[in-house]
Amino acid sequence: GKARRTTIADPATARPADLVQRRFGPPAPNRLWVADLTYVSTWAGFAYVAFVTDAYARRILGWRVASTMAT
């Protein structure tokens, strides 16, 4: 089916600064952390999983699973 559009961009709004400058090869640990969010369908509904990873060490620093995306 057709993909749903969930965000409508406002071209007049300033974009946030690119603090990484597209350089994803950090020189040392704890200089660049990246986050990801995914969701998995289960028999009981969706499970939402969030990760924070150290880009240098390529290790997960923390994660959380929840039944909602509420903070």
C-alpha cells in the first residue's frame, strides 16, 4: 500500500546544526553517541526498543524496551 506521511516539513523553519559534519569516525570513545529506535510486532501489541551506542567502541551504552513510545 501507499506509505503514510507522518511529518510535514516546514520549509521556513531553520534546520538544526549538523554537529557531526557527516564525520561518523570519532577519534576516541565517548565523543560520538548515536541513538536508534525500532518497534517489533508481538502477539500482545508493539514493543518499542531504543538503543544508545558509542560510535567509536561500537557498543551499546544503554537500551530500553517499552509498550508505548511515551517518555
